[in-house]
Amino acid sequence: MTGILLTSSVQELSASEFALDIAWDSEYISEGRNNLDKGGIAWGVASVIQDDLMAFVALGRGDQTHYIEWDFGVEYTVHLHEYLDATLGYQRLEFYGDERGSDNELFSSLTYTGIDWLVPAVSYTYATEADGYFIEVSLHSPWEITELFNVTPYILQGFDFQYVTEQHDGANHIQFGVEVGYALSNNVELSAHFSRTKALEDIKRETLVEGVKGSLNQTYVGVHVNWAF
């Protein structure tokens, strides 16, 4: 698993020194897979920013399944160009559920912001437990409908290289959806998303080996409140 939710939420903090995030997803989806047998997951995230350095701690709990996850990490942003930013980070993950587990992840990203309505990005995550890495290439298209309301459709492609499975290296899934945000005040924003994943070769081979039947695609929604101060 990976703290994709954490990195996406903390990157919204702008120049704020401290922030709290509360989020809920109807399913716990990462790498195109549902990580819980039933129900969704709620997250609480606290983060601190000093210049380009950020530290965060996150707690996730399943709402219908006995599952708890703690994530602790740091992230540093490097401004390569006026419109090109890179991030480098590390996080420790601790899992509590039917089985106890832990992992260490090194992650990075590259984002280009030179076009207002189209933001391409690529992210990389390496997990020490699996000794593999996962890459996501994404396009977000943010549109400011009013000063308070914005809509951002997006699409991303995931590639798995022994991060989740060893049966196949390459195309893992495609995910697309739309995110909407509304500023309740100068430092509080409410957002929501609708997302859909489509399984590609890596997931298909994994489920074939495990004898899983039924649809391999996932549809889920979520809500998120960010309070920065």
C-alpha cells in the first residue's frame, strides 16, 4: 500500500505552517485495488511545513473492517524551474488488522505548472518490503468556476514493477475521475471526488493466479476537509 492520499492532501497546503485534514473514501483504493474486504476508510492527517520541508503523521481506520494504518513521513520540495517542481520524501507505514505489517517507502514526484488548465505529473514510490517500485503518470485539468468553487477532472496511468505483484511488470491500471473543491473560508476547504479504475495486465494476471472472479474495476467516492492555519 502507499500513502497516495497523504501526499496529495499535504501538497494542497500552500505556504501554511500547520494543517489538519479529515478525509473519507467509500473504498480504500490504491494501485487500482481495494485493500479492504468491505466498507471504506477514514483518515486524519496533521502536517507541519517550514519553507520547503514538510513533516506529517496520518491515521487511517476502516469504517466496517478492523483495519488501522499509521503513516509517518517527511517531504522536501525542490524548485527546479519557475514551472517545474520536484519532491523527495520518506514515510514509515504501520498496519494493524487481521495481520500485522509494516513498510518503508521512498517517494518522489515531478510536476509541471506552466499551463493553467493542464498539469502533468509523474510520481515514483519504492517499497523496501516488496523491493519494488510503482510509477504513476497523471494529467489534471483544474478549472476555477468561481473564486470559491473549482472543478478538476483527471486521468492517470499506473505501472507496477514488483511493488504489488511479481507476475508481471508494466501496465497496472488506468484511473480517471473528477475532483470538486469549495472554499468555506480563507483557510478551510471542502472537497469531494468521484473516481473509477480500470484494471490492466498486472491486476488481471494477479487475479487469474488467485482465482478471483467478478469485475476487476473499482468505482469509489470520497470527501475531504482541509483546515490550514
